[in-house]
Amino acid sequence: MTSVTCTAPVNIAVIKYWGKRDTQLILPTNDSLSVTLSQDILHSKTSISANKEYAHDRLWLNGKEEDITKNKRMHNCFRETRALRRRMEDEDSSLVPLSTYPLHVCSENNFPTAAGLASSASGLAALVFTLAKLFNLPNSMTDLSRIARQGSGSACRSLFGGFVAWEMGSEADGSDSRAVQIAPDTHWPELEALVCVVSDAKKGTSSTSGMQQTIESSPLMKERLQIVPGRMEAMKKAILNKDFQAFAELTMRDSNQFHSVCLDTFPPIFYLNDTSRGIIQLIHEYNAANGGVYKAAYTYDAGPNAVIYASKEDMKEIIQLIAHYFPPSEEKKSTYFTDPYNVLQSKDSLGA
Ligand code: ADP
Ligand code: DP6
Ligand code: CO
């Protein structure tokens, strides 16, 4: 039996991916850009074993077996990586025919799954990266990102560290739809992210189904698609110049617009809750109290949990502020994590 274990980090988009032009190949309707968080804090850890005695492919997620017979996305990743392995085996008959062996996958997320903290990004990136190691594939991270994209769109960005764009591409076969690193994690070490777990409950509408409903029913989405290309350019510039003012405003505006198209979806999708909105208001008041100079920026994925970007210098004060207005509650196991690069406090309580 051959077995390999790897971890992959979460990435949190500052220009959001929301909408597919091809649901089979997972090709998006717009470019997106994210920050990969340090995997010391939030990660998926995946072990895969290949054994010819196994009956079929199986997945255990967070200790519980999942029925993957209808999970097309996982099968996309299995199929693509097995095809690459098969090519190697065809060229070298001394290789163990791992491409024909059933696989057992065991994965753990050390943070809430399906709660809007990008578990599909770290989870499917970990799956593809671990498969690549198991099969000893010589392929580049760019190749692997194209495969991870077919597991979950956002997963293509988790194969790179630092600041990462997912270029939507224009080819019908998806060959140019993959992630590209804009800058490494060392580029902007003063920047940190605070992850506030407002709720660890599984969301009511998955990202996959939510974005499809938006594409089918939101007239506002057409407007968004006109706006994103300009934002992508401005965001790349802000990151390369380490311009926190531009970075913060673009991040908050894009998060708000993404949640607006969710509200414009018919029937509407509500990912934010009262606590999420309270944190948005608090961050705006905090920035206003600093003379309108942005010290912090919030962003929310498809869930109620906040991610706050700020400088390392200001983060301590921001944690105190949030802990003051949203004090720890006994019943709810709410937590916050800070990231990336320099951990201020790895785990604490945040009320909701
Ligand atoms: P999130 O906001 O957490 O990314 P999604 O709705 O996009 O939520 O995706 C959640 C789904 O991703 C889970 O229901 C599961 O199918 C898949 N997933 C999450 N973590 C893993 C993992 N570690 N390994 C395999 N699949 C995973
Ligand atoms: C709001 O990548 O989870 O987090 O491709 O259907 O698996 P699928 O969706 P997913 O969508 C992520 C949406 C988002 C924004 C982002 O990460 O860019
Ligand atoms: Co997801």
C-alpha cells in the first residue's frame, strides 16, 4: 500500500469569484484575486492511500464517511490525476500501476467546514496536491491548479502562497483558466488577516448552488461583470504598491457587491447575519474615528464569518475592539484566528 499526507491552506478572496460560465469544467464568469493564509492556522490535512485490494474510491471527511458516488468534482480530480499517472506508467513499465488502484481519502479541516471559510478551497487543493505526490506527478503547480479548479473553483488559488489571481481564461476547454501568483507571501509581511468565526454552522446554500442561482436570476450580476475587470487591475496595483488604502476600499466594496448580488438573486440568498453586519458597521466606525484613513478592511465569503485585513501594528487593537463589542459567549464556541505570517494569537473566544 502507498500512502501520502499533505496539507493545503485556505485562501480568502478580496475580489470574489461568484458565477460560472461552464459548470462542468468550472470556468468562472470573472477573474478573482485572493490572499492565501498561512496554513499554520487554517488548513485541510489529507491522507490518501492506494491499494489494489480496496473495492472502490472512498472519502472520510472530518472523521465521517461521505457518499462520493455523486461527487463529480472529486471524481474530476481523480480522473485528471490518474490520467497523468497512466501516461507515466505507459512510458515506464517498471512503475507500480497506481492509476488503476482504488483510493481511500481521509481529510480533516481544522476549522468549520462549509461555513464560508473556504473549506472547499483548502480541501480540494489538498486533495489534488496529495494525489500529485502519491502518483509522483512531475507537473507544475499551474497544471495542478487547473485540475484543482475542477474540484472547486476557489481551490485553484490555494496551490499558491501570497497574493493569487485566478485568470478566468477564454478557451472553451479551460486550458487557460488557472491561478497565477501576483506576489509571494514575503511581499507584504505587515499585512495580517483576522478570521472571526461568527458561526460554525454549515451554510444553508452551498457556494456551488448559490452562484448558479445568481447567474440565472440576478440582473445586478451583469453590472458586476462590467465592474470586476477594473477592480482586478486596481487591486493588483494596490498589492504591488502595498497601498493599504486602495486595498482596503476595494476589498470592502467587492465583498459588499458580492453580497448585494446574493440579495438580488431571486429568491434572495442571505449569507450575512446580524453579527456580520455589526462587524461591518464597527469597522466603518473604527476607520471613521481615524479620520477616514482605513486601518481595517472586512470581507465575507459565502457565509457569516468575517475576515479582517489590517496591519500587524493595528491588529492587536482591532482584536480588542471586536472582543469588546462581540464578547465571548459561553454557549457558542465562537473563535477567532489571526493570520498570516505572524501569528498574534492563534485561538481565542469571540462572542456572537
Ligand atoms: P466553503 O465556504 O467552506 O468553501 P462550499 O459550499 O464551497 O463551502 O463547499 C463545502 C464542501 O466542500 C463540503 O460540503 C465538501 O463537499 C467539500 N469539502 C470541504 N472540505 C473538504 C475536504 N477537506 N476534502 C474534501 N472535500 C471537502
Ligand atoms: C464566495 O469555489 O466554493 O468564496 O467552484 O462551486 O466549488 P465552487 O465554489 P467555491 O466558491 C467560492 C465563492 C467565494 C468567493 C471566492 O472564493 O472567490
Ligand atoms: Co467554497
